[in-house]
Amino acid sequence: MPRPSVTVVIIAGGRGERLWPFVRVGRPKVCLSVDGKRSLLQATVDRLRLASPGAEWMVVTTQEQAQAVRAKLPRALRGALLVEPKARNTAACITVAAVAVAGRDPRRVMVVPPADHWVG
């Protein structure tokens, strides 16, 4: 049986209200750096590239955070950005991504990690 095709869907939204004043509209929590080198989003991409070679990518964010998130993505992934039509919650974010992925290939497997966790 062939391996399933995988799309890594990184959730890169959220208000980060508990991290105020570090988080602002123009500086979402996924753009913060814990180690002073890479943002949480960049660290997530680096980690998942090792775990998911050959996967397709999608990064889902809100309209308010799209510009900051796009700036933290590697050039190769900037075209993989999906902006939610309206920010709701995690379930809605995953649903928007699932519809987009299924529209391309309904048999694809989605891996949905958040981008706001630090793994040291």
C-alpha cells in the first residue's frame, strides 16, 4: 500500500491575549522568539521539515496577522499562506484548511500542529 500524501497545516493565528504586551496586532504570538534566533513559527517549520519530507504545506492565519506571518515564513512557503475569511476559533481554522486540502485531493492526510509552542 502506498504512503498517503500529506499536507502539513500549521495553525498560525490566535490573539495571544495572555502574552500582552508582547503580542500586538502587528506582532502575533507566532512571530515572537523564545531563543532570540527564530520565531515560534520558524522553529515549527524547521522542526516539521525534518519530520515531513515531501509534504505539501499550508499555513493558516487571520487577515490581521497575515502580513507579519508571511514575513516570518521561508520564501518557499509564502505561497502556502491561507487567510481565514473571518477569525473564529481553532475548529473553524482547521475546517477552512480541510476544505482547501480536500478540494485539491480528498485522500490527503492533514497534520495540524500549532505554531505557538516552544520545543527546546
